[in-house]
Amino acid sequence: MTLKHSLVQKIGNAIKEVARNKGSTCWYTPHMAAASRAITERIPLVDILLEVRDARIPLSSTCELIKHLSPSSRRIIILNKSDLANHIQLKEWLRYFEQKKCLVFGVNSHNKDNIKEVIV
């Protein structure tokens, strides 16, 4: 019983430590900051912006750097992993983005024919 109690206590302490450091920005390293700045600087220079999101969580997988951009013909949203998403919900998300005037496609990136449909 003591070993079990000790293990539970160690796990509890580890969880508390993670929770304490949750607000820490250590994970956002200088090279990530440099990449974010480079993306922000170059967005006005590109002709087409291809944003790949997870079809299962299309709103929360938005890139924060381009979240503020308005939908346009220059921006294409790809909902990847469409094969893993609920098909009814995927159709609703596609309709949602189309109503927002976004050019959007649901794809399975492991399926070459599926990718060709988007490219052609």
C-alpha cells in the first residue's frame, strides 16, 4: 500500500508542477518567434495563402498569425484528415466556411487522388 501511495503522490506532484509552469513561455523559443515574424512580414507578399487545418477541429486549428485576415480568393482553407472527421460535421463545416466566403476543401492528405482534386 505504501508503494501505491508513493506513486500516487509522485504523480500528483508532477501534475502540480506542470500546472504551476503552464503560464510559462519557455516553450516559445527564439527560433519560433523569428519564424512568426517572418511569416507575418511575408504574408502581404504572397499571391495565395494555403491554410491547412485539422478537419476534426477546424476552428481551434486556425493559425493565430493569419486569424485576423479576411476571407478572400487569395486564401484557401484545407481541412485535412477529412477521412477521420465525422462526415456530417465535415459537411456542416464546409458549408460554414463557404457562407463566410472562404474557398475551402476537405482532403485526406494520404490520398493522392484527393490532393489532385484540390490542385487541378
